Amino acid sequence: MSAARRRVEDHRAAKAAVMREVRDGLIAQARRTARASAVPATASHGVVAASARDCRRCAQAGFR
């Protein structure tokens, strides 16, 4: 493999690793946010709707 081709492959591998790290971080952040917001939404009125859209209070608070 030529040096140029090796650099291209190394760059692609590094870029893919960074994108995986960013994606995993975003997924973890979304899970933390969902977990933090789901508890007060259901605990505040004690009724678990079929979905957050079914509850007007949840919809107004931005839960989807």
C-alpha cells in the first residue's frame, strides 16, 4: 500500500472513530435527558398516559 493510500485510510479510520464517539455521547445525553424528564412527568399527575402526547400537561412541557 502506498504512503498516500495509508494516510487516507488512517484519516478515514480516525474520522470514523471520532464520529462514533460523538454519536455515543449524543445517545447517552439523550438517554439521561429522557430519564430525568420522564420521572417528574409521570409523577406530577400520577397518570401514565399511552404516550406523552396524550397528556396535555406533558405536551405543553415539551415531552414528546
